[in-house]
Amino acid sequence: MVNSSWYVYVIRATDGSLYTGITTDVERRFTQHKNKQGAKYFLGRTPQEVVYKEGCSDRSQASRREYAIKALTKKQKEKLIANYVRT
């Protein structure tokens, strides 16, 4: 496990869509999304749960990983989530 100061995370919305972002505190960020203080993505959607979280050593690494995950197809993201061991 990486000594994490940054995380890349995936949230499933109630409509089944997946949102990927980065933060230093996943729980705080999820709460912000639920309270409509986060990404514009959730203005028309409701975040349901964090389904994936991956620690990164710094913001740059987290941003690169976020980009890579966003480039995946929905099917590939679902596979990533299915293989995720929650910590």
C-alpha cells in the first residue's frame, strides 16, 4: 500500500453512472458531493456510494491515475470496481 496523501476515487450515482475524482480526504469529498458543494456532475445526479478508492503518493500521480481511469470504458470501470478490495 502506498503511503497516501492523495486518492483517486470513483462514486456511483443513483442513476448508475460513475464519477471519478481526486482528493486528500475521500469521505469529506463524498459529503461535499452529496451536499451539492462538489463537482457540477452531481447537480443533476445524486451520489450513492464510493465504490473505488486508490491511494497515490502525490497530486501528480493521483491526476495521472484519474485520467487513466476516466479513459476506461464503463465495462472496464465496472471490472476495476468488481476487483477492488475495500479498505
